[in-house]
Amino acid sequence: MVAFLDFEKPIAELQAKIVELRESAVAGTIDIAPEIAKLEAKSDALLQQTYAKLTPWQKTQVARHAERPHFKDYVAGFVEDYMPLCGDRAFADDKAIIGGFGRIGGRRAMVIGHEKGDDTTSRLRHNFGMAKPEGYRKAIRLMELADRFGLPVVTLVDTSGAFPGIQAEERGQAEAIARSTEACLALGVPMVTAVVGEGGSGGAIALAAANRVLMFEHAVYSVISPEGCASILWRTSDRAPDAAEAMKITANDLLRLGVIDRIVPEPMGGAHRDRPKAIAALAGAIGEELDTLAPLRPDQLRTERREKFLRIG
């Protein structure tokens, strides 16, 4: 059973009743199928009503849901012949950002993204998707390699932000993020980015200065986390819901402001409730954008990308 968020408590209670009835139906002789069907219909309606009016803070919780698909799930779902490439050729291999060659819809491409991990062991191995300088330098290496071979670049963003540790700062975290952003803007090949979960601060934009920026319906994208913003403005993270509202971090707000180009719909109740459907929707959207960009010359791609970001704000 899917893990329920705090605001989904009424739905969780209905689901618990359904499970209880099913268990009693196995042991008893009374036909309670109609009652179960009635409760399931009520649960589905409540889920639809809840997700039709999510607040920005609730969307943040959905974007952070531990069971949402991660980079490795998208690669398994729509990237064929995937060949991972490791290391920045300078310091180490940062597993918070991974990438490699593959085929998307038969088209060769370089696929790069944040990986958070899906259990304690893998989350620690991937540092919860918070990259260090070597992660961004690896991304630069892979983007430049794609440019050399004329392959489009697809990036999947899902990070709360770059790793803020002392060692990362000592190794040039800010410089690495700036260089990665510069590498995105300099590409002479099509670049498509999808914000699939959290898009946090410079840690996200370093992989997202693309020709087309897509965003899942319940993803969030912001310069700082709502908790961080609340701590700065009100000296308490308890005001995070207010900060989320003020920051305009949802897909609808960002599309209206011109920060992103397209919203990718999620299955009812979020991508974590139907992973295959969410992955298929993202694959289709990325494929369509790559088809649109394919005819453009390198100079056109660079000019369009530059003008796109100059128009923001």
C-alpha cells in the first residue's frame, strides 16, 4: 500500500476500511463486494477532490514523496541501451548525479539526472540527490561529450539543492555549479530538462538551463526550499506553508511566469501512485520536444536558449 501524506488522512482511513472489509470477506460468507465497491468509489472521489485543490505546500510534500519514480526508474522505463559513464576525471565519481548514453524513442541521446535513492542504503550512497562539485563536473564532461558527438542532452532534475558541506565548498561548489550552467547554455545540440520532483536552487539550475524545461504537475521548482525561505524571513520553519505560497513554486505558477515551457500531467494522486503511467507520460513529452528541436542549427539552439532565460523576470 502506498504511504499516505498528512493531508491524505481521510483517504487513508477509507483505504484502511476497505482493507479491513476485504480481510473479513475472506473469512466470512457474507457478500460485501457492493460495500467495498461503494467505499472504493468514495475513496477515488475524495482523492480526486483533494488533488484538484492542492496548496503549494501540499504539492511540495507530493514532490518529495519517497515512492515517486527516481532517475533509475525513468532510465529503466524509457531509455534503451543505456550505458552509464562515471567520474569527473579530476576527483571522484559523485553518485548524486548519474548519466550516460542511451536511446529515447530510437533517438540516441545523453541522459543525465539526480538520483536520490529509494531506501536508506541507496539514499546514503547517492547523498539524497545532493551533488558535490565532482557531480557537476561529471555533468559538464558528459554534456561536452554529447556536444562533440552531436547528441541531444536530456536531464532529469530532482534535488533539494547542491550539497552544502564544508568539503564541497573547499572543492569549489559554487564554481562547479556556475560552470555546469554555462555548459548547458553553450551546447550546440538540443537540450530538454524535466523537473520530476524537487528542483532546488542552483543545484537544479545547473542541469536545467535548457531549450525546453518540462515539469511534472506536482513537482516544485524554486530558488530555496520553503523551510529555508521561512527561516530567513520569519526565523522559523513553521511558516514553510506561507513561504511556499509566496514563492510561486508550482508548475502552474512557473508556466504562467515563463520559467518552464510545459506541464506534464501526473496520474491521479501523484506519480508515485502509478509509476508506469507517469514514466510513459514523461517519455512522450520529452520525445515530442526533441522532435521539435531536432531541425534547429547549433547557433539557433544557443540563441533560443539564451533569449529564453533573458526573458524570465
